[in-house]
Amino acid sequence: MTSVANANPNFDRLRIVLVETSHPGNIGAAARAMKNMGLSRLVLVKPEPKAWPSRDAVSMAASALDVLDGVLVTQSLSEAIADCHLVIGASARLRHMPVQLLDPPEAAARIESVRAEQEVALVFGREISGLSNEELHLCHYHVHIPVNPDYSSLNLAAAVMVLCYEVRKAALAANPAPAISAPEWDQAPATAEELDRYLAHLEKVLIQLDFLDPANPRQLLRRLRRLYQRIQPDRMEINILRGILTATETALGKREKDNS
Ligand code: SAH
């Protein structure tokens, strides 16, 4: 028989991000689901004006008003996840050029293995159109809740509930000895913002090298982003890569001077 665990795992480094939510009730119901599962950090990316702030959000939140009180609003997903080391996007549909796809227990196990040390975001899309491809590419992993394939789109707050429950289950199962522990690493992983800055630098150098045609970039940068997200470089590695880019720029400058 399983005992009913009452412990409250520490989810201080895990945030739920809702992108451009349009129904206030979903914000309230998501806050309630989060609090039920012991989570507290809710970030809203450009919520529709009618959805936030709103009385309906408050009434659907029931006693999770503290979650709503702590809401952070940002103007973009990049801003919402800038300091995150791990970003997992919840998607109702599978896309082409897939990012690594996890099922809910796998996503929860990933989160569990890093939640003590790393900033983590679980990202949810719009009620009508989900997450854009651009937004999905900002995620290290995608998670899909395996539902009826003929009707695979869950209500937003229901999806939040399912994933928060998985995260809680994984945390309770791992407590006190984590089943999956993160490998010991001497450096902090790079944040989303550090990777963004590196990729912007890389883009600039690839254009200078005539490797990337800005008029016809195709999928190059997305593929490169996916590559780096798969590897999850640490901060030192990103610094080394940036150093190489700077040296490349210096060499290019010298070559230009020699040729002029
Ligand atoms: N019609 C949209 C779905 C929007 S549902 C679409 O087809 O993309 C709102 C959000 O809830 C989604 O963006 C996703 O983050 C989450 N969600 C809904 N169903 C899900 C599922 N089966 N698995 C994972 N996330 C889901």
C-alpha cells in the first residue's frame, strides 16, 4: 500500500509560464492547480488585457490568491525564461524539425534531477494556437501529454494540472533520496539569455564569413540553436565559444586590412 505523502517539495526554482493567455478563468484555474501541487511561481507573457488582471481569474483561483499576487508579467517568452537553465515547452501537437520530445514522467524526471540547483520553466501556449514555432525552439525539450489522438488538445489549465501533478509525483517519489541525480559538474549551465547572446554573436560572424546569407537564412540558426540546446553547454563553454568568435572576427578584420 502506498502511503499518502504530505511533504511539500521545494519548487522555488520552477516557474510556470503561460504565453498570451486569453481566458482569465484559465489563469485562475492554472494558479489553483499549481498551488494544489505545491508550486507558486507563475509568469504571464503578454496576457490578453481582458484576461489579466481580471476578477474572473481571481474567482477561478479560489484560495490560490497568493499565486496570483506573485504573478510576474513579461513582454516576451525570451524575457520570461532569460535566467533559466532548463526550459520545457508543453505542446498539444507534434511539429516538424522536432526538439527532443518527452512524455510527462520523463519531463518530470528531468525537472526532478535539477530542481535543487537550476532555474526551470514549464511553458504553455495560447488557447487557440498553442506555442509558435519560434517559441517552441526556445525550449530544450517538448512535452506532450498522450491523450486521445483524435482530440489531443487539453484545456490550458488542465494541461498545467497534469504536468504539475507529474512534477509533484516525481518529487515525492525521489524524496529523500533522488532516484535520478544530476551529474556533478564544475560549472553552472548557461542560461537561456547567455545562449541567446552567443547565438546572436555566432549569427553575426557567420554572416561576415559569408556562411549565412541574411536574405535567405533558411533553418540554419534554428538548427544551431537546437544543437546547442541538446548539448546544454555550461557557462565556461559558452565563454570559450564566444572567445573563438571574437578571435575569428579579429582575424577577419586583419585579413580585410591586408587585402585593402
Ligand atoms: N489548439 C492549440 C492547443 C492549445 S491548448 C494547439 O493545437 O496547439 C493550450 C496549451 O495547453 C498548449 O499550448 C499546451 O501548452 C497545453 N496543452 C494542451 N494539450 C496538451 C497536450 N496534449 N500535451 C501537452 N500540452 C498540452
